[in-house]
Amino acid sequence: MSRRPFIFGLFFLLTVANQLQAQENRLTLQPAQLKSLGIETAVAGEMPGGRNGSFPAQVRVPNEQMRVVAAPVGGMVEMLAVAPGSTVKRGQVVAHLSSQQALELQRDALQAGSQSSLMQQNLKRDEQLFAEGLIAESRLQATRAAAAQAGAQASERRQGLALAGGTAGKLGGKLALTAPIDGVVLEQGAQLGQRVETSALIYRIAKLSPLWLEIQAPVAIAATLREGSAVKIANSEVTGKLIAIGRAVDPASQTVLLRAEVGKGAETLRPGQVIEVEVAALAGQQQRLPAAALARNVGKTFAFVQTSSDDKGVVFEARPVRVVSQGGDSVTVDGVKAGEKVAIKGVSGLKALLTGVGAE
């Protein structure tokens, strides 16, 4: 007996079986049936009302865009030129500081400079005397060493004075504190007339575009995302993209920190503001659905996906899905494509029609 007819026969039987199984997983309903069962649909990936799954987030300033103006030495704040919310330019004087320590730095710098000048004069004199054979070479070498040491000390004192914001070459005057970058004053750390210690905060200044959004997302959701995924601020047209996905899990909330960057539209946000962020795109076939959209039968989980709608009726396919995560009244599933219509109400009635038994 030839094997070819047997193989063709087996292939035919398998095809017929698959078609019968596909038909068993489909339901065709008329408008009256849809109404009586109370069936409603929603688009996969969207919650009822048209919103994606949202997560809490806080607006932050990127670290590289923030600077502080601090007291370089201890002293008294004599003038404050700006206040929180003010826009400043790099190099703009924002405060004056009166400081005894600054006077001491100026004095030390002047003394070191004078000593260095004197040693340079001595060096020139000894070089001339050595050329005329009037002094030994050892004396010239000692003078050179002393001049080099005096010069190094003078340079050190000048740099220390410059770091403190002082002006070399004179005594007295106030230290002028300037803005290190163009930006906006976020915080004022001192009051007029207050005595402050070295490194005390005077102002915190930041550039406010772009901004970061630090998002707390469940572990299972974070696992479906990739850097570059789009995010959207709820009830807003402002969008951004993920730039970092945390590796650590918060033990209390079991969430992962996501960081998104917002450029265009950042001016509508405020550092420290708490907002809701919608994750606009999940990886692969994983979509968010209401928990009520799922039905279970014989150990399997499935959703009713609308495949067509015409004069003959509305066709629903009972499609098996895999639950990736669940939180509150929503779930993330694998097996439904973005944009497909899924039944979210009347699911128990559809299940009863499919299985021929009462709903759970």
C-alpha cells in the first residue's frame, strides 16, 4: 500500500479538525444578543475611558543641570540679589558676603606676592654677581631655590583667594558670589544678615530643560519595557521617552524605578511635582486589559476578541492568553495585539455560550 494517499488523508483530517476547533472558539452574535448580554468592548492596550495604564512619577532635575552657590568662607550675608523662581545668567552676581576670613586670605596673598617679588629681585642680583665672579655658585643655587619656593607659595595663596571669590592685590571689599550657570533659582539657603559657615548653601540653581520623570512601576511591567519606550503625562500632550530602567526592586512596594526624559513641554512641569505617567508602548504582544475582560475554563485563561462585524452579526474569538502581571483592576496579557477590540463587559455570558454551561 502506498504511503502517499495515507499522508494526504492524515493532512486532510488534521485540517478539518483545526477548522472545527476554530469554529468552536468563535461566537456570532446579533445586536439583540449583544444588548441582552450587556456586552461592551474596548481597545487592547487602553483602559475603559481611553487611558493607558498609569503609574506615579515625580519630576526631577537631571544631576548635570544643577549647581549650588555656597559660601566659600565663613562670613555674613550682606546682599541677596535674587530669590527662588528668579532667572539668572552665568557670571551674574547673586550675593555679597562680608568675611574676616576673606580679609586674612587677601592679606596672606599680598604678603606672599611681596615675598615672591623680593626673592625674584635677589635672584637677578645674585645672577649678575655670579656672572662677574663675585659669589660662589652654591649661593646662586640657594637663591634660586628660595625664589622658586616663594613663587609657589604666592601662587597657592592667589588660588586660594580666587576660590573664595576674593580679589588679589587689595585688602577689604566684599566677596561677590556669582551664578555658575544660566538657569532658575530653585532654593535660597540663607537670609540677609545671617552668619554662615564655609560651604553653607546660599542658592541652588538649575537648568529646567530637559527634565527627568522618575516613575515607580511594578516589576512585571518594567520587564516588558525597553529604553526608548514612549511615555505620556496623563491628561496632557507632553511626551517623553525612557532613558533608564532600574535594576533594583523596592522591597516595600515591589516596584522598579524608571527614568524618562522630557524635552519639549518641560516648561509646563515643576521640579518635585508628583504626576501620573502613561506607558504608551509595551514590548511585543503584551497589552493591558481590564481584569473583567478575562475568563477561565478548564485551567485556561482567554479573552473574547472581536474579529469581525457585518450584517451577519458580530464575531468574537475566544483567544487563549497568558497573564504577565496583574494589579488593581487591570492585567497585562500576552496574546492580544494592540488595537484589537476585546469584550470587557458581559464576558460571563459569552463564556456560557461558548461552553454551553452557566457562568462561573
